[in-house]
Amino acid sequence: MNLSKLIAAAMALLAALAALAQAGGRTLPTRPLTAGVHLITAEVAADEQARETGLMFRHGLEPNHGMLFVFDPAMKACMWMRNTLIPLSVAFIDRDGRVVNIEEMQANTDQVHCARHEVPFALEMAHGWFSERGLRPGQTVIGGLPQAQASK
């Protein structure tokens, strides 16, 4: 292994350890998702602690990796970027997997970004990920989501 690959591997390991430490030592489960022909590996934030921490304190995301937030019951979910070091895009997703709206979020801000209506899911990806792939609200369906409960 050459020196540059060794350094890159060490940096990736340090980033993973820092993220794990910030998440209180928790490793979140991952779930494969699709957005059209695009494959996604999403960490699943399905409880309050995981949703509150989200992608805070991370220094980057692997290509096509993100975080899926699960809201049970569905709600008019809102996100902010306090202590989040990287800019992100968030897609708010209805129970059928259809993207309701996409918001572009700048790093380390308290600006609130909300779903247009109650949703059971939000998917955070690297900033611009959806637009770079031509994925748009109302047209894009995210596949592989967990079963969402019917609205009450």
C-alpha cells in the first residue's frame, strides 16, 4: 500500500471514530435505498436521540451515503443545522416514498427547513445531491423505505 492510500485510510478511520464518539458510541443501522437508478446507503435515525444528533459533528459523507430520519407518527418535520459541519440537502418523503419537497441547508446554522406537510421520512444527503442527479419533488420516489404507518 502506498503512503497516500495509507494516509487516506487513516483519515477515514479517524473520521469514523470521531462520528462514533459524537453519537455517544452508537452505531446506527444502515438501509439500502434507491432514488431512481441511484443507490443510497442510509444510516437510519429512528429514535429521538438519533434524530436529535443526526449528522452533527461529521466532517464529510461517503459518496451516496446519507441519513434517513423516521418519524412515527408522521409529522410536519423540520430540520436545522446547528453543530452540523457540512452543508446538506434534505428530501421530505411521504408514506408512498414520493419526495414532497427538497431543502438546501448550509452548515452550522439555526435556519429551520420544514416539510410542506406531514411526512414519515426525511433523507439527508450531501448538499446538491438530489439536484445534481435531476431528482425533483413530486417526480422522485425513494425505494426501500421501511413501512410507514397510515396517518391518523
